[in-house]
Amino acid sequence: MLSDAASGDLSVEGRTIPTDEVRAWLLAAKPAAAFAFLDTFDDGTSDAADEVLEQIRAVLQGVWLLPLEDAVSRAGVDVQKATAQLTGGQSLVGFLVGPPAVVFLRPDGLQRG
């Protein structure tokens, strides 16, 4: 649904639904079947040890959403390495391929204090 919304292909009664609205709905509705399905892709590995993801997560803290190019520039990491890590089944940083490619902070990536 998020990728359909990002591409402008998600609509209801002729109204295109923005990605932020879909994301808010998913977080509020917490559809059990969808979250259970997504959990099947979780291999149980920890994201915390990955330096590239941690640097991008730190850049997104308080900003929430950035073009990939801006995020990797601010984090001082290689764009190809970052892309590989972002598509590797992690749960800290969301990644939309684009264009433009965009990264966003997932709830699991929030710094807990």
C-alpha cells in the first residue's frame, strides 16, 4: 500500500491517497494480519550493531524524512553501502526507492530515553 501511495496509484473514490495518510492509518489500525506477515521477514538479527544504519538513524532523529542523497551526505556514508543495508531487511530506517530515493525513521528506530 505504501509503495502504491508513493507512486500515486492508490486512490479511494477518485481521490489519490498520500503516503503520509496511509502510514498514519497503518500505525493507527495496526492490522494484525499485516504485522504478522511482515514479521515473517524478520530474521531476528539486530540492527543496532550496523554502523551505517545507526549513522543514518541518527541523522533522521528529529527530522524523520530525507532524500537518500541528503541523508548519506549528512551521515558521511557511501550511498551504495547505505542502499545495500537499507534493503537488507532491517527495521530502523524505512527506504522508498523513488525517484527520488527517500529514507524515513521507522518507529523501531526512535531513540528511547
